[in-house]
Amino acid sequence: MKHETKTHGAARAVAPKPALRRFHQARWDEPIIFELSVAGQRGVLPPEPEAAIVETAGDVFDNLPASLKRKTAPELPEMSQLHVLRHYLRLSQENLGVDLNVDVGQGTCTMKYSPKVNDQLARSHKLSELHPLQPLESAQGILEVMYKLEGMLKEISGMERVTLQPGAGSAAIYANISMIRAYHEARGEGAQRNEVITTAFSHPSNGAAAKVAGYKIITLPPDADGYPDFDALKAAVSKRTAALLITNPEDTGIFNPRIEEFVRLVHSVGGLCSYDQANANGILGITRARDAGFDVCHFNLHKTFSTPHACGGPAAGACGVTKEIAPFLPTPTVEFDGAKYYLDYNRPQSIGKIRPWYGVAPNLLKAYAWIMSLGADGLREAAEIAVLNNNYLLHQVLKIRGVSAPYAQGKRRIEQVRYSWEQLASDTGVHSEEIGWRAADFGTHYWLSHHPFVVPEPMTLEPTESYSREDLDEYARILNHIAEEAYSNPEIVHTAPHNSAIHRIDQESFDDPEAWAVTWRAYKRKYKK
């Protein structure tokens, strides 16, 4: 053992680059917490109420209305504190993420580093013990944060008003299309304008939200260079056009240099334009939605502004609008009368509520702190570093056998790239999804793309500004190692992962509602537990 250690150390000392990290993740056969339940176990034993309290308060349960009383007690796990702690710590040992390894493979999601000081700030009792129903006089601090954050986002987007009410990016898109519909209805054109135009590489939530709102969706294909086809837009616009919902740069990382022409064309037929800036990581301080002529836009604060993504929630969306669209903002809005902050519900043309209360306060506070810590110059620098990192990684990845970056050949990208393993799959039979499973053996992962796969065998990487050159080199070496395995020993990739706690997922079950069990009751019913 000593000899092996010395040899290994000597090899590392002369190697020009460190070897790939060997990854052996904890693997616990951990049951569902309900299955760990033991009747009669307790984690906390609250004291019985004192006799004087019982005498004064009476039987509180009997005083409740019958409609509020459960017929049976809730079926909750019965466990000691120690067993609860063990359960969740075991699960935590099976996690991956930016705090553990190079995590650039989450394109379109901007999985950047979130400063831990901001987490501590959001956990302060000054925020965690706030309640949305408490008197506004006692919540002036968080209202001031919200009001000032809106002001920052107005400056970043160029818009006249901002709402922070939506609880996620998709909710913000739905808020935008709802305001667009209300605008057309106020002009007597609601029924006439029943079509929404989007693009193949825009975030799919644009088309999905507009479809949910009742619109017919027209999707523009990419042209030969990957840009949204302008001729297709000219053929699509009409007096039926309600809006153009577009992401720029799109999920390929390609920025549309003709974006102002797109906006002017849609405006010429009376439509509105919505800028999906959910991922604005490469354009902060460089380009603004209003400067390109857009009427509405939105940001994902859990992407660009470094609040945790949190597996889709608790997220935070923000909508920016021009003064013409402002009357239709969700209610309430945060206002300041020069002396106090308050919520304004007196908005007769409002589209109403998008979610309960006003925004996800902890995430709004984190976004506010992140912007304040960077300032205007820092925001632009973050974007510039994100673009630099992305193009450096692009240069490194294109050296790998079997990978390509379709469209815009020879041109740089903005914040991410949608690559293709089509050549590698043709040569070896190894598919992009299998490369992702093998990447888990090295403590990292990557993302493919939204369905349908317009780019064959896709891989979408976004390094953000959080990673060093050494991090990016390490990630590229992992991809290169897996690609070489695909050519020399494809079976090791086909059968991956080998070291990770992550197992292969039964893809067919995703499309079979009979296999879904999202509650404990459903699990017991379907699997006869």
C-alpha cells in the first residue's frame, strides 16, 4: 500500500494535469420515510397544558366548526429525532450540485454559485418569522426590499414597471400573456387576436403558457444559421397576431442580431412583443428588452440573479412592462407614498393574482442582496465572464472526437451552447443520454435539451461566471474521457453509472399515469403496501 501511494504521488507530481477525480458516492438503500415509521415513536413530546389554561380555554377542539375537523388523524411518519436525522443525512450524501463539483451541465438553468451569506440573510428571523397576513406597518423592511428590487430590474430591463408576484419563470410568462390578452381586450381586439408566435429554440414555456391561455401557437423554425427565420415570421404575422414570445439568445446560445426588425414587424400589425429573459446571464448590462422595443419581458431570479433553483421551486419570476401595459399588472402592486410602503389592490384593469401573497420573499431578498453586492459594473462583469467562460469551453469541447456545435458555424455564442453528439452516436452507438449517465461516475452531470430534439443527440452546457479555467478544463477532460471510452469500450458507457447513487430511470413510466405515485396513499394503493 505504501509503495502504491508513493508511485501514485510521483505520477501526479510529473503529470501536466491532474487525473480525473475518482468518484464513489454514498449509496444507501434508503426507504421512503413513511416506511421507516414505527407506531408510537415520537420525536417531540409537547407538555400537557396546565390545568389553569384548560379551565380558561375549555375544550378547544370541540369549539372548532365541524367542517374544520378531520374524521381521522393524519397519517404521518412516527419516528424519533435521531432516525429523522439519519434519514435526511443519508439522502444528502447522495446529492450532486455546484457546491460539490463542476456543475456546468445545466444549460438554460444557470446553475451558478449562490453566496452562502445570502442564504444566512434569508434565514434570519427578521425574514423567516414574517407572515404575509401581518400588518403592513410591521413589514416595511421586506416591502422596501421588494420596491427597490423592482427599481433595479426596471433599470436592468429598461421597463417602466415590474411585478415580483409570479412564483416562477413559467408563471411570469403566463402573467405576461395574460396582460397581453387584457391589453387587446381593452382595445376591443381580444377575440380577433388569437395567435401567438414563438420560435423553435425559445424556452418551451412560452408556447405552453400561451396555449394554456387559449391561443393558437405558431412556431418559427430556425434558418440555416440557427436564427429564427425572418421570412417565416413575415408569413405568420397578421391582424390575428396577439404577440411574439421570443427568447434571445435562444437555447442554442445564439443571439438574434435582427431582433429589432422582428419587433418592428410584429408591431406593424398591432401585435405586442414579449422578451423571455429568464436566462439573462450573458447580457446583463449589455442589452435591455426595452431598448429593442419590447412591450413586456420577464426574468427568472432563480437563474440569472443567483437565488437557488431549488428543483423548480421555490422559484421567483419578475415581469417588466411598459407604461401602456402597466394598468394590467397583477394585483397587488408594491407602492411607496414617500412615507411608507404599501400594497395597492385598487387596480380595476388588473389581471388579478398570479399566486397567493406577493412573491417568494426569501428568494427576492437573495436576488436583492446579489445585485447590491455587485452593482451595475459588477453585473456587466458577471455577464462578460459568463460569455468568456462559455466560449472558452466551446473551444475546448470542439476538440473532442464525435461532438459538434450545429448552426452559426465559426461564430461565438453567448451564455451557453447546444452541442450535438450525432457523429459519436453514429460511430459508436453511444447516445447523449448515456454520456450523461457516465458523467455521474465523475461526480457531475449535464443536460440534453428540451423535447423535441431539434438538435440530434443534444448536450447543452452553460458555465456561467462562477467557474474557473481549471474547472472548465476538468469538465472538458471528463467529456473527452467518456468520448474516448465510447470509441474504445462502449460497454462501460452503455452500462453506466457505476459509482454514482443515481440509477437509470424507467423512461416508460414517465408516460404511464398508472405508474405514478405522488402521495403516500397513492403509493400504497398502487403498490399494495
